[in-house]
Amino acid sequence: MTPHPRRRRRGDDRREQIIDEALKTFADNGYRGTSLAEIADRCGLSQPGLLHYFPNKAALLAAVLDYRDRLDYDRLGFDQRLRGKDALIRLAQLVDHNMHVPGLVRLFTVLTSEAVTADHPAHEWALDRYRKLQVHLAGALEAGIADGSIRRDIDPAAVARQVFAMMDGLQLQWLVDPDTVDMATLFRAYIDELIAYIT
Amino acid sequence: MTPHPRRRRRGDDRREQIIDEALKTFADNGYRGTSLAEIADRCGLSQPGLLHYFPNKAALLAAVLDYRDRLDYDRLGFDQRLRGKDALIRLAQLVDHNMHVPGLVRLFTVLTSEAVTADHPAHEWALDRYRKLQVHLAGALEAGIADGSIRRDIDPAAVARQVFAMMDGLQLQWLVDPDTVDMATLFRAYIDELIAYIT
């Protein structure tokens, strides 16, 4: 079969479309609960057609995670070297933004929880992501200690772990019960008290 | 086939065995990633044999969640009417205990995250569980305000949500990276600071 020229999509567009549909399907049903056939179907492709772009489900997962990380790290201002409380305020802004992108939040929550078992293809990603986030925020807090804006007696590594735990835990409650739980307000209140305590 | 009398298990024992194997399988692979055939196999039963005890996968899930909740609410001291900071200290003890039962913690994390979609059979359970926990802890904090041991200007409902968020978020980091993350120490530090702030 020769593809009809008007129905043919450029390779990059098609890749983007596949990543987008895969993201939604993983977010709804998890990685284990999703089949390549289902994603192919949502893209209007045959399964061999999909495999032309991504050789297997794990490769497609990697592309989805990579896409999500780029969005995330941009919003976290990884490249801006925020210091001390500015890094915490940026996180509160991120949670505010997240209330408008429930699909991306759900993707993160569903995949990270599935990935707690060591044999899951996203396990290394989850491990690496928490370590990166922790190093990033602990570094920002240490910079605040160095310039005198943050108390010397806090443990930056522990505070960083706690901040991301609060963020993830509130996301989970919000996803389960979005009409009741206002995660942005709850997280902002936590961050405000934390800033009051550590500065 | 007549079952061999020595290999026959009493109904209750068999039910317990099925719940136990289902719990492990759901914790490893999630609800969507688990088949009844797999659980039957782990129990040394045929699939019709398993269906004799539980008519479908959702009924088995309900039994597993019910079993887990009873353990949980016992440990939380739901019946003891703890007040103010005693309820918070009890939670820190629970997290300490949880480090010895990773399978139960994983079950909770995997199922709650899957259950964020409204069509999941554990969705109502997750919604109800968070609301119950929040009412329980907010009530304990209100009792502390009433007896003068806790500041009047805190928001008990918000603090309760934050405390369970911190617990869940640290559990997730611990499950992903158990060698690095000491969730009991991190949670205890959070609770100690919270108590210092609200009393």
C-alpha cells in the first residue's frame, strides 16, 4: 500500500501525536494497563505503523517521560539558579500551575507509583528524578544559608525531601477529590510557614 | 474430582489465603495489571475455584482494601479518641511501623494512585479513606484547641490534609529509593516542627 499523500503526516508531527496519545493513555490506565495496540488505535495507526516510530512500549514510555521532564524542569527554573526562599516560592507557583494541567499531574502520579517496583521500566527515571529535584532544592537552600538569608541549623537535604513529599501527597489528594482539595492553597500555606520557620 | 481430605482447606483459611495472595499481586502489579488467573495460580486454585470465594476481581479488591483498612485504623487508634499532639505522635509511630511492612505500604500507594480515575473500582474507597482520615485528625486537633493545648489560629482541616500528604509523599520516595530515604526520621522531624508550631 502506498500511503495517500494528503493523509501522510510528517515524521515529527506523527511522533508528537504518538507521544501525546501515549501520555493520555498512560495517565488514564498506567503503563502496565496500556497496550501498544490501544495507542496505535488512538493515533489512527496500525501497530506496525506505530512500531516504525517507537520499537516497543518501553521506548515510548521513555519519550513520554522525557517530554514531561522538559516541561517540569523549565517550570522549576532549573537553569535560573534560584536561591533560598525564591526556589520555594517558585515551587508554590508550579503547584498553582499544575491545577490547570491535571493530565500531566496524573501521568506523574500514576507512573511514579507503578514504578516503585524495581523491575518497572520507569523505576530508574523515578529514582533519578527525585535525586535531581532534591539536589536542586537542597542546593538552593544551601545558597540561602551561604548568603545569610536562611538559618544555619536547618538540614537542607531533609527539607528538600519534605517539600517534594508535601507536593506529591497533596497532588494525590487533589486528583482523588478535586472538588474538595485545593492543593495550591494548601501547598502555599505549607511553604509560607516553612519560609517563616527557616528564614 | 473429589478433593483429597488432607489437602482441603477450610473455607475461612482459603479466603484468607486468597486475600493475602491478592494483596501481594495488587501491590506488585496494580489492580489493572493483575489477572484473576494469576491470583488463582498463586493459591493453587483453578479460576472457577477462586470465583467460588470471590465472584469477580472487584469483589476481591474490596476484600483486600477492607482488610488493609482494619489494620490501619487499629494502628491509628481510631477508637482511642486521641487529642491534640497525641494524635500527631501516634501518626509518627505509625510511619515508623510502616517501614517494616513495605508490602502494605506499596499496596496503598499503587492502588490509591491507580484510583485517581473516577472509573476505577477503588476510587470511592480512596475518596472515603482520605475524608475519614481528615475528619479523624481534624477532630483530634479541634479537641486540642478546645482544651487549650493547641493554638486557636490554626486551620485543623488544612493541617490534617497536609499531614497525610507529607506521609503519603514520603512513602512514595521511600518506596522508590528505600536505601536513601529514611521516611520515619523525615516524618518525625516534620511532626516535631509542626507540634512546636501549633502548641
